Amino acid sequence: MGVRVPSSAQKQDKTLNSNGLGVFGFETDTKLTQENILTLNSLFEEFKKKMQLSENTGINLKYYPATLKTTSNRWRIEFYSFNPYSQKLERVVYRVDKIKKKFANLVVARRELNKHCEIINYKLMAGWTPFCDCSNIKEVVSIKDVALKFIDIKGSELREESLRSYRSYINVFIEWLTLSHKEKLISIDFTKYDAINYLDWITSTKKVSPNTWNNYRSFMITFFSWLIERGYYNKNIFADIQPKKKVKKKRIVIPSDERKRIFDYLEQNDMPFLIFLLLEFHCLMRPIEIFRMKIADINLDTQIIALEGSQTKNKYNRNITIPDVFIPIIKKFWNSNNIEKYNRDYYLFSKKLEPGNFLMRTKDAGSKWSKLREVLNLQEEYQLYSLRDTAITEMLLNNISAKVVQMHADHHDLTITSGYADHVTPEMRKEIKENSPKF
């Protein structure tokens, strides 16, 4: 039990005053009953067993054991405990003068308060410290360090796109910690007030939309769930913060005349990128799914593209229909580029949008789209995803059932698909202008 206290700790006198021993679960304004004493005795016996186990296993105790100190006019329990903030052993004092008066006499008081000392030692041995609420916390580390550890562990669990997104969220969080001088804050001491301040900073500094703000909140809920699971935290404070009301996504429809300009230009200058965009438009494939697609996944005879869950956004197997209108041009591309000669495990679009074993990223297609938009002087609002949005909208306007479109678009909820029918297109305005009934 003897632990040498460093001289630096001996000089400290950061006393924690207490009129009672609330840490033991006994109120000081009521007299100890026989039941309380029996409970103390039971805890004491349990302590002795675990202390014996500790001694046998050679656990390094980060405390100086509690002892009862008495003088003619003052009784107190003193011990040294490891302070995770200063990283030192520091002195702790509980004044027990009022408690000793609750016992029948001083002999009983001394005996029972000595048992209290042993119970404190048992709690110290189990990792308890009076300097922070670390109950159920396995390790006391800074919130910044544990955030970096989170990314390090997730590196072997997530797909590259998801990991890149996680890194971005964590980097923003660490940026706020640094600006707020909280990078050394112990994880357990990150409060709900800190959480609110962080999300307020996201709003004011990053100028994000309510939907993006909700994404930041959702990520932090995920992060803190991981902290709780790993024993670094004990409550998901971000889950208690209400999300913002979602703003309906503004979807841009690319008119048919603009699409024809895109088609004609790419047919002459960049056939692979045209096929890429047509896969997005006709097959409602997401750019990252197109890049993950391999030659072996495509069957032009059955007009099916079969993707495994590892290739799709929703992580479910997806069998995509190739529409008849798309078959002639994709077959022309297939034959003219002699796709059959390539390894069937190659991605159809790798470097330079040629078959290969290097997996491209969504931003690679985004860069090509931006250059195309500049060459053709297209509106800046036309994004790469606008082609998929346009196709879904036109399918619904052409009376293809929402359920069929939902399955083709790989939407997990029909309400997502139905949302595409809510915006007005130039064709709809023309229809209303020219064909409204007479009164």
C-alpha cells in the first residue's frame, strides 16, 4: 500500500473541502443506521479481496492511500490522487468532524471512518479520481488526441470516400478546438456548452446551410457514439441538440437543348466522358458508382449492370437496367474501343477514362465537368449531379411510376424520389401556357 509521494505533489495543497462523504452514497444529514454499517462492512470485505488481487497482479497504483488524520479539534481523511489535468498526484482532504458525531462514540467513529478510507482506496484503485467525473471512463485523454485516434482506427474500416469525409469533419473540429484553446481539454470535460459553441461556430464561420449543419451534427453524434463505446465518454451530448429544419434541396434541371450541345460536343471530342455522363443520365448511376463499376459488371446482351454492395452508395447489391435508347451508343463505344480485350476485373473508367485497375474519385469527374461547362459556356448552376436530377425529373414527368423510378435511382425511400416532381421546368411552363383549358 505504501506509495511514495513526489515532492512536487507534497508541496501542493489543493484541498477539496466536504462536509460529508457523498462519494460513498451516504448523506451526512442523516444518522448512520445499522443497515448503513452492514453495507460499509460488505464494501470493506469486497475491497480487501480486490486489493489482494491488485497486489498479486502488481498493478501500478496512481494514488497515495487515504488515511484518517485526527487531532484534538479536527478529524480529516487525506489522500493523494492523480489529477489528469496536471498529470500529477495532488492532495485531497475530506473534513469529517460532523460525521464523527453521528456515531455512538469516538471508538466506533474511528473504526468506521477507517473503513471509509479503505473504500476510498478501493475506488482509487479502480481508477476513480475526485478531479473529474470519470465514472465508466477507461482512459483520460485529450479530446484532440482521441479524435485523431478515431480517424486512425476508422482508416481500416471505411471506404476511401467515407474516410475522406470523416477526415474533413475531424479536421474542422480540431480547427475549432485550436482556435478555442481547447485542444488539451480532457475528453470527459467536453460539455454540452462546448458542443453548442462548436455548432454555432460552424454556422457563423463556415456559412453552411441548415442541411449541411445537420450533417456536421450527425457526424458528431457518430463520433461521440464511438467515444462512449470505447470508454472515452459517457453521454452523447450532440444527440441532445435539436437538428435544424431541413431546407428543400434546390435541383437544377438541364434543358434538352443544352443537353444536345453537351452530347454533340463530347461525341466529337471525348466519347468516354460522354458515355460516363450517359450512364449517369440513363442508368441513374452516381459518379462514384460509375468509377467503381468493372468491365465484368456490364452485360450488354441482357442490358444489366450488376453492382455489389461494396460498389454502391447504399451498400446493397444493385442490378441496373440499361435503357434501349442507350444501347446503340454504348455498343458503339464498346466495340470501337475494343473493351473486350481488357482484363474483365479492370474498372471501365480508370486513368484518362480508359480501362484500368486504378480507382478514380468523384472529384476527378467533377473537374472534367467544370472544364466542359467552361468550354460550352454552360450555367455555373449546372453541376455534375444535375444530369441525374434531370433524368429523374423527366422520368416522373413522362409518367413512369415513382416506384419504378425509385428502384432505378436506388433511393431508399419513395419520398426522396417524389421530391423530384415538385419543381417546375421550362417544358411544364410551356405546357401550361399553351394548353390551359378555357373557362
